[in-house]
Amino acid sequence: MIVPVEHGNDDRLADYTRLTDVALRRRLETVRGLYMAESTKVIARAVEAGHAPRSFLMAPRYLDEMAPLIAAAFGCQGDPEGGPVPVYVAEEAVLESITGFHLHRGALAAMNRPVLAPVPQLLAAARGGTGARRVVVLEDLVDHTNVGAAFRSAAALGMDAVLVTPRCADPLYRRSVRVSMGTVFQVPWTRIDPWPALDDLHAAGFTVAAMALSEDSMSLDAFAASPACASPRSRVALVLGTEGDGLRRRTVSACDAVVRIPMAGGVDSLNVAAAAAVAFWALRVPGED
């Protein structure tokens, strides 16, 4: 239903207030069981993944563009106002007073946060139920942009699932979702807790490799050519560490192999998002080019 909004202090818009306050939103969204989807494309991908909107927020000029998507989300194509879920409409100055930024990507949607699957269930369900072959673990990344970029690379380069550690930034935070271009809804993911505990990965037949600079590390090329990656039914989990400090020593010690990307030009390492893209491509499943 279309709900006109004339001022920014409307209590019905509590889900959308102060979206630029990261600390506040991290607590609020988890407690309320929601996340924010921004832009028509991202909202469409969330709906396609089966996520249910709680409400929409947009300027009047985006109503026509969003109408088919709103209708599709609730199976209410015959209802020009989009069914029972509120579609809040306000002028752009009012929207900015609510959210804290200029909304120029079409619309926002407050989405119900899905329940995360246990790690064994997620791994088994990947690839249409045949089981994951390539998995990435993101350990304690704090930058939502890097998390979103890693998901986008995972979707583009054939990773079957993403596992995030307890202290990793939220993949469903607005910036992560936006940077990922909505691929956080495309790649199956869940939290792995406790960490580092590799029992579930080892039980599923994974070789777990840490991306780290260490004296006993092997080059990414050599690891990709090894039986752990090149055998017909290989299963590989790649662990990437936080910006700056990289992986914890306990994590590196727990892994089955330590891998590095060979560097040139006096550069010692890449940004974690760039390193992820390079490694995902190099470790892709044989024969799936």
C-alpha cells in the first residue's frame, strides 16, 4: 500500500533512520532481524533469492519503475498499490533527513533477514545438492566494502559458498550489499562459529588453505597444480584474513597448507579483495572454464 510521508520524524520509518551510523545499524539491524537493500537491481536480486520485504522507501519518481518489482514480491500483480506491505513515498529532501544520505539509486527496501544454515548443511546443499567444491572463509574482515567485493568475485569466479567468522563484518550491511551488486543473495553463505574450527570442512573432504606470507608457504600456481586442487573431485577451502594484520597464527597453524600470491615490483601483498579475485580464478574447479 502506498503511504505518503511528509516529514522525517515519522515513527513508522524507524527501520530507515540513520543509515550512515555503522555502529548503530550493526546492532539495530541484527536485533530487528532486518537488513537494507538499496537500488532497484539489488532489491530485485534479494526478491529473486526469496527474501521478503518488510517495506519500501522511495521518492515519487521511482514508483512506476518499482511497481512491477513490488507486485512480484507479493504476488499481487492485480493490485496497483502493491498489496499490504507499506511503500513509503516522500520527497527527496525528506528521504535524506530520514536516512542521512542522498538516495539516488531508486529505492530502499527493509528486508527480513534470512535464518543462516549450519555449515554442514550449507556445504552439502551447494551445486544443486552435489556439495560445494570451492569455498572461501573470510576471517575478521572489518571493511564492508571488502566483504562486498569478495562476494562479487566469489559469484563471478565460481566459488560455491562463503563462510564468515564471528567477528567478520556483516555481508548484509547496506554497503556490503551495494558493493557486491546483490551477489550476497546469490552465493550461499553462513557464519562459521567457533573459529578456527575446521572439523566441518575436513569432514566434508576439504583441503583448507591459508592465504598468508610465511616461510613455509607455497606459490598459488604450485598449489593450484597440486592434487589438492587439480584432482577430479578436489574440494578446497581458502581462508583470507583481515585487512592489515592478515590471518591469526592459530588459523594458519590449523590449516592444511599455506599459500601466497607471488609478487613483483617490490610489493609484498595485495588488498584482500584483490587477492581474493586472483586466488578464486587460480583455484577454479578444473574443466569449468
